[in-house]
Amino acid sequence: MRFFDELKRRNVIKATIAYIVVAWILLQLIDTILPNFEAPLWVFKTLTFIIAIGLPIWMIFCWVYEVTPEGLKKTSQISTEQSITATTNKRLNIIIIITLIIAIGVAFINKPISNTFSKTNDNTDLTTYKSIAVLPFKNFSGDPDMEPFCDGMTDEVISRLTKIKSIDKVSSRTSVFRYKETDKSMPQIASELGVSHILEGNFQKSGDKIKIKLQLIDGPSDSHFWSDDYTGEWNSDAIFKIQAEVAENVAKNMDVQITDIEFEAIQKIPTNNREAYNLFLQANHQLRTRTDQIALANAELLYEKAIALDSNFSDAYINLAEVWGTRGGVWGIYNEQQAWEKQKTLLRKALEIDSTNNRINNWLQFGSFVYDWDFDVYEKIYQTNSNLDQGFRLPYGYAVKTGRFNEALSNVNKDLLDNPSSGYFYARKAEALFFLGKKDEVLELLETLDPLYSDEMNYLRETTKYYYYLGEYEKSRGQLKKLMTNFIDRPPIVMWFNAIYAQMDENKKDVAKYLGQLTNSYESDSSGSPAWFIALYYCHIKDYEKAFLWLQKSYDRHEAEMTWLREEPLLIPLREDVRYKELYRKIGFPERT
């Protein structure tokens, strides 16, 4: 008892309380500030350890020494009359009260805020209440090799949130990754993406431990909504568990309901093989950072390795099928029909593993129209449009190719609500307006968009084409020059552009060169519909006999671009020709009304 009284007399107990409270506040501030300097997780751990070790040292110091007006002196050398422990006691009381008030304030600031949505939204025409964009997680691990993992975490959280139907809108991967390196404010991003909530976070790794710090923000007002930290082991089980917990907590704080089926889907683990998952993330990262044949080839190899490690990895099959679809499409790499057969095999295998995944049906339906020309089947899909996921509205392409231009415009406007930063969808909008005969609106739209998408291949390719159709040849040449300068790939459509402008320049040598490249592409059985574009070249120079010769070759090869036969502007002069009508009938287009 005398020892305890002595502890009180020497103010050891109160000094200890003051130390603990100050240390807690300091750690909270450090935890908030360090991520802004991209400090690795071990820095926080080291500082915590130092502060913890300091506690017993501080207690011993307070027992041995006393602060006097003359400075520090050993307590044993100070008489009772000389001691000012009573004054120190009062000072410690003040310090403890002030630090406790600060601690309560810090705890209140970091506490998840009630999920009452702020109604002060200036963009109510675009922003819906239960909508969210998940910004790419920042890599604070200090290791650039962790970048694919950070992107993969972002992808998986987006994927899980899209399974919750009571969330009105989840911005697509394509849209949010445009903000990976941005200095735009949250209200700007929310306005551009048309969402009410933004989730941002950072990732740290130290040894076999990971930490993910997230915060949910009310986009229009830039106010803090909810935050949390997630920690776990560096293994696939812990990672997938964190991904599911994040989706659940975000939904909870957005005040949306999760059904039992949705909850089960959120909890689903894509693979139990960590190495397979790492390869999958690396493949995704390849496709996100580059859009060329090299990236596609690298991704194909990585997906195949992932499948070799886990033959039940459904997402790897689907993504590999998409690679085959891309390389067998406009790129001019694989034979289109062979690529489609490979796609079907991969997609059907994925369907055996996961029969509930709509992405699989989306791609199979896409191929039924573009590669199989099965208009009867796809007309039913178009009429229902019930199985197509957000961001995968093929009905736009089907609508415009079958002459339903107002419906096509309506569909692409829906696409833009989900992907408001997609240059490709804006190019599609310009296309729909073109077919509606709204030339001035097309030019006004493209004039606004051209500076924003001067580095996006799909946008440049499509706008090169529609500037040409509009007779804006210099603008078309400008887009083509950007294509040729910024991208190394030369698919058939690009060769066609070059042949056209070489002919307009009366450069016979270059015309022969580019037509030769197109012919070689056709003879090598590559994709990208080379016969179709040779036919269009001859339409451009009004040599319709040769145009029909190559249209027949395109039909015989079953090229995907033949689905444009009905609406291709260069073919308008051919529509009354019996050969055109026969091709039209054999492909299976619905009758013109």
C-alpha cells in the first residue's frame, strides 16, 4: 500500500495516463499522415513499437526524477518541503483533460458517419442516389510489382458490387481507370461519372501482412462518409475475404439490401490457387496498360498458365476468350472463324464451371450475331435485352446495323451513363447521329471530344472513318496520322484508310503498297475482314465490279464486317443490284421497311 501511495505522490500514475492518451493521439495522426507520403507499412509498425517501448522508460523516469524550478533532480534527493509534486499533479490533470478532449475529437472524426445521403446535389439529372465509382487503389507498398495486385483489388471490388442489384449503378472498370493518375477533385469525378458515392483506398504490404485503407465519400459534396482499415495475411484466402467484406460494408453504408443469392455470389472465391490468381492479375494488367498485339500475346500466355494451375478458374477462361475475340476481330491477327471457335470452347468450359455468370452469355450472344450471322436468334435477344450486363450492350451494334438508328442512339446514351468517360462510346454516339443525318451535331460533338481522346485507338479509328464519310477529309487525315504515330498495329481498316488517302493524293505507289498489304492479309487468312475493306476501297473509286468480286470473297470467308452490308454508306449505289440483294438475303438480314 505504501508503494502505491508513493506512486501517486511521485505522479507516476497520472504521468502514465497522460503518456498513453498522448501516444494514442499521436498514432492516429501518424496513421492518417503516413499514407500521403506513400510510406510502407513497416514505418507505422516501427513507430508503434518505439512508442510502446517508451512507456516503461517513461514510468521509470517519473519514479526516479522530479521536475523542479531548478531543473530535473532525483526524487530521493528532494525533501518534502522542496517538492512541487502537488503543482505537477495539477498540471498533469490539465494535460490529461485536454488530451482526452482531443482524443474524443479524433475518435469522432474517424468514426463512420451515418449513411444519410446529402441531398445537396447539383447534378440530379445525372447522379442517382445508390450509385458508386471505385477509384483505382493506390499502391503505397513501395513495390511497383504490387501494381497489378492493386488494380486487381479494384477490379474485384467493382465486380462484387455489380452483383448487388439494389445498387443502381457501379461505374465500369474502363471508366474509373481513367482516373488512376488524376488531380481532379471528388465533385469533378462524381459529376463526370454520374455517381453519388466514390470509394477510394490505398494498399500497403509489409512482409506477409497487408493493409488496405478505404474511405467512402459523398462525391458531390466531397464529404467523408465512412472509412475502415482491412488487414490480413498475404494469401489468396485472406485477400478474397477482404474483397467480400469491402463490398458488404460499402453496400451497408450505402443503405442497400443484399439478397441471399447476391451474398453468396459476393463470397464466391474465383480460385484457391494463389499463383494462378497472381498470373491472372498480371494478364489483366497487361491489357489495361497497353492496347497492342504484344499486350494481347502476353495476356494470352499468362491466362493459359493460370488455367494450367487451376482448371476450374472460370474468370481466366472468360478473359482468355476475350483475348481471342479481340485478336480474331478488327486486329487482323487470327482467322476470325477459328478465333470464334476457340472462344466458344473457352466460354462453354467457363459456363460448365459457373452457369450464373452473365459475361459468358454476353460473349456467346455477341458471337452468334457477329460471327454466325444468326439474325433470328439475336433478334429475340434484342427484343428482350434482359441478359446483358452493364457496359455490354451489343444491341447498339445490332440496332445500327439493322437500320434502327433512334434505338441505337438511345442504347449508346445508356452506355454513356454507365461509361461517361469512354471515347469509344462517344464515337458510337457520333456514328448513330451520322446515320440519323445530323451532320452538324456530329461535327459539334467530335470537335469537343477530339482533344480528349487523341490517344485512344478505338476513338481515333472510328472518327477517322466518320470524318471521311462526312467529307471532312483533312480532319480524317489528322485522326489517321495520330493512329499511325501513336500505335504500331496496322489492322486492315488502317490499311484501307491509307489506301484511300494515297489514291486521293494520286500516289499510285502507296496505293499499290496498301492494297498489297490488304491482299496479303486476306491470303494469310487473318482477321479484321481484309476482303471487306478491299471491296470498300473499290467502292471509293467507284469500281463496282471489283467491289462485288471482293464482297463475294468477304461473304465466302464469313468476315465479321459483312454485318455492315445493310447500312454501309459506300454500298448505297449497289443496293439495287441483284448481286447485292442476293448477298443481303443469304446473310439473313431482316427485310427493309
